[in-house]
Amino acid sequence: MIRFFLSLVFLTLTYAFVLASFHPWDIVMGAIFSGTFLYVFRNFLFGGDPKPSPGFLGKLAALPLFIAASVWDIVKGTVEVMLVVLHVRPLRRPGIIYVPIEDRTPTGLAVSATEATLSPGTYLVEVDWERGVWLIHALDASDPDEVRRDRHEFYERYQKRVFP
């Protein structure tokens, strides 16, 4: 129930921020839209009836570190792409790399893929659940094991505590 309520509050606030209005009627409409959205997609979002999230405070405490690491990853990717575009660094060997899903949940994999795609130089190509891998295109795929290791270390160090 706590997950549902927190989701309702965050979605309603997002609606209000997008409208740039905190008029009471806008808040009510946002709550109606958010509640409807959460109800319709409850099986996908919550796996059935909403259940309390274990370790919510621990996840909340680890979130700033995850965000900071994601921003740093984006900055590093931006610099790498900038150096290639400006011909300071040669384009080595772009390509598609298979990265093991490991113990990521579907939500965790979605966050991993989104984080990888936000960082310039890599993006999600496909997820192959049968083989247990996700494919990413990397600007520098000259050492696929290094890219896999980077994705694994990022997940273990920063993401796993927030979005397993």
C-alpha cells in the first residue's frame, strides 16, 4: 500500500510540475489521472496487488549515490563522444556487445538499459531473455570484456541497492 501511495504522490507531483500549476483542481485531476494509471497498470508495476517495498529507507539512502554515479557516467560518455567527434581521439571499433542480465529484475534491467542509453556512446539495442543477455551498441567495442565489466561494476556498486 505504501508503494501505491508513494507512486500516486510522485506521479501527481510530476503532473503538477509539468503543468507548472499547483491549483487545487490541477492537483485533483493529477491524482485522478495518476490513480487511474496506477490501477490500470498495477500488475505490471506492482506484480499484482501492491506490496510494501522492503528496505525502502535503504533504497532511498542509496539513491543519491546512484544518481551521482549516473551523472558521472553521462559526463564521461559526453567527453568520449566529443573527443571522437572533434577527431582528437580516433573512432576505434564501434560495435554491439552482449552483456549478461545476471540477477537483474525486469525493472532493474530497464534502469540499467536507460542509464546506459542516457550516457552518450552506448545505447540499448535489444534484450534477449532466452539467452539471458542484453545487447548494447558501444562507441568503443574494442574490448567487449571491459564494457561488460563496467556495466557489471556499475550495477553492483550503485544500482543494485536501489533498483535490483
